[in-house]
Amino acid sequence: MMIHSVKEEYLTTEIVASSPPKLLCKLHTRFALDCRLAEGVLR
């Protein structure tokens, strides 16, 4: 179930804004949490 949430979350992030970190998220769906943290830092 957790995996599903992460997948959805990573998809949302991709739509939110297209940035290098986002691309990493796309490639590393497992590290969606890391991407989320990076997004917060960028914002």
C-alpha cells in the first residue's frame, strides 16, 4: 500500500513542476520521499 502512495505522490510532484530533482524522482520512484524533501528545500 505504501508503494502506491509513493507512486501517486511522485506523479503529482512531476506535474507540480519540472525540475532536475523531479527527473530524479521519476527515475527513482522509490526515493519519492527524498524528492519531496528536496522540493521543500527548493520552495
